[in-house]
Amino acid sequence: MAAATSPQAGEPERSAAAGDQTPERPETAHTPLWALAAAGLLSCAALAAVCWMSGHVHADPALQTVARFLHVAALVVGLGAVLAVDWFALLWLLGRRRLADILNTACTLQVPIWLGLAGLVATGLFLHPDLTSTLTLIKLGLVLAITLNGLYAHRLGQHLDQYRDQPVPRSLLVQSGAAATASQLGWWGASLIGFINSQS
């Protein structure tokens, strides 16, 4: 495993004799904690509103079919983007990719991830979920966990951005691994429960 690609080792040292110094990158402004907290609260409120509305919306079979297709499409978009980001994150943690690779990938795929998640929630409104089912409640909990974990990962990525060209603290490595694990468990768990519910 090459030292140049290891997250602990950082970039290869430049020759002091050459006098080649890398200019410092301007510090990225972090999203305020109050903004992330507000987004988390709005996400909780939106999910609760969709659950309440689902009991008052009576979609005909044609609309349910369209909603089911769009639900699957949103899953493909969201989960596919998450898999790409987490795969790059795993390669980085193993020292096979540079930190810049995962940060650039995560930044690029933020839009499809959030669009996929929003699409799942919106289309679920027309699928008449059984809110008395334990599995359905677990799935809703996983969706909320995915959302909050995504906000946490956004904040984590901003902290990691300042370590593009230097060793990353072990605590951030652990947090990155935990966030990626929570992401995968949440997405796959919700997908599995959705599949089980569709067969009943």
C-alpha cells in the first residue's frame, strides 16, 4: 500500500531544496450547526406530515402503479449514489484512494442522494403504508436515521476537507467509517423492509 495514497500518510513530501511550496487552501466555511439542526427538525416534520397525509390520500390503482415505479426509481438513484460515495470512502480508508477523491465524489453526488431520498418519501405518500405494522415503523425510523446521518456526513465532510493534503486524525477516520456503515445499514434495511412489505 503506497504511502502517497494512505489517508494517514497524506501526500508525499516535496523537496525542500526545490523550494516548491504548496499554497495553503482557503478554509472552507462550515454550514452552521443551527442550519443543520433546523434541517433535521424539518426532515422530522416532513416525514411525520407524509405519514399523516398517507392515511387521507386515496390513490386509484393507476396512480399507485406510477407511484410504485417512481418509488423504485428514487431508490435506484439514491442508493446508487450512496453506494458510489461509500465505495470511494472504503477505498480511502484502506489507503487505495486519496481523500480528495472521496470528497469530490461526495460533493458531486449530494444532489442525486437527496433527490432519491426525497423521492422515496414523496412517492411513499401514495403507496398507503400500513402504519400499524412494526416493520413499516422500523422502515420509517431507518429513513429518518438515513436523513440525519446524511446531515452529519455533510458536516463531517467539511471537517475532512481541511485535511486534503495532510494526515487525518484517527477520530475523523472512525467517524467516517461509522457514518458510512450507518448509511449502508439504513439504506439496505429500508430497502429490505420495503421488499418484504410489497410481497404481503
